[in-house]
Amino acid sequence: MSVENGEWIMHGVEESDPCCLHTVGELEAYVNEVGFLPLFSGNIPDFSVEERTLPDYWWSGDEMNDPWEWRKIIAGRGNIAYGKFFEKRAGFISREWLPRFVNYRRDGYDFDARWDEELAGNRQKKIMDLFDDETELYSNEAKHRADFGKNGEKNFDGILTELEMQMYLTDCDFRQRQNKRGENYGWAITILSTPEHIFGRELVTSAYSESPEESFEHIAAKMRDRYPDLPDAKIRKALAGTGR
């Protein structure tokens, strides 16, 4: 996606293109095949959902054809991780590759250990503390309960992005709020959770026996298989987490 002559332009494919993904099932299968994939195009050609889908269907609201709707469906199924994982932009990571991303991005620290070593900020801790007692939270509720807002802490979205880049939180669903009668209303809101809650701690931490750099090398090798001519600097930039 880029701005051309003041307009946002989607860089997709034609329906007849053999690379085109036509359904949410095809996208899910493709993510499982390639391992990890940003939602929107960036500096690496063909490394996004955008570049393998039909541009005219984005934001149409049609669950059958709209990749923006597909992301909600995939996140809610709990088989693939979704969040801001790639240069602070949204994307998917398969169950197979999630442990190595977790190990690399967390740099060997569960969040409590990161806090104890004074490597995490107070605003990060306010958000993460909520998940000691809760398994899932609406993002707006997390913002309120962590004391972000007009008279409280600032930059909730930025701190949340840091926590997702470090693989401590994911977007596990998108749901409307409910009124007192149990009726849905308004826009669908992001539901936040930890990878451990969605995928289980045993899976999420299964690469902890490797060093973080070993995990990165496995991820980078997967990228090199797909893009053999891609410079290592571009690979590291595309895959690095915050603070790296």
C-alpha cells in the first residue's frame, strides 16, 4: 500500500494470477506454508497479504472476499498468531514458527524477568499486569484499566505495539461490545491476549532451549529460502523486534 498523487493505492494481483488468494482458507494455508507474513506491502516485494489478493475487495466488508475481514476470522480461530509483528505493522505468524519468534523477540525474557532486570517500562508493566487476572481484554478496556488517557499515561497504542513486537501480546479476536441486554453494537474492537493463553505455554516457550540469535537464524534461513537474493540487512530489518 502506498500513496500516489495523494491517494492510497493497494498493490494486489489480478483474479487470474496463479498467486492470487481468493478465500480466507487459502490465506490460512498460505501463511502455514510460508510461516510468517505481513498484512500490507513493505520494502520486500511479494512479502505481504496485500500483494497476493484482489485490491478492489479490501474494506468492502464482505467476509467472503475482503482480506481485512479475513484477518478477523483467522485471529479468532486461534491457529495462527495475528498482531503488529513486522516493523510495527500487522501480520501473521504460523503456529510452527511462533516459538522461534517468541524466543528471538523476547530475547530470552518472560515479561516478569524483563521487568526485574529493568528492561521494561512502567507503562508496559501496567498493561501486562492486567493479564495476571484476565485471559482476554477488549483493547479499550485495557487502555482504561491501565490508566491511559487524557489525565493518565500517554501513548497506549505505541506501548501496545511494543508489547506485540516483543511477542508478549497478540490480537486474538475482534468483537463488538454488548449492551445490558446482551445485544452487540458498534464497531468490532480488538481483543488482546497473551500467546500463552491462545497457544499454550508449552508450545510458546518450546524454543527457549535455543539462544535468541539461534532462533533468529532459523527465521532468517526461512526468508533466504524464499528470497535468495535479499540482502541480510533487509532480512534483519524486516524481522527485528523493538529495541533490536
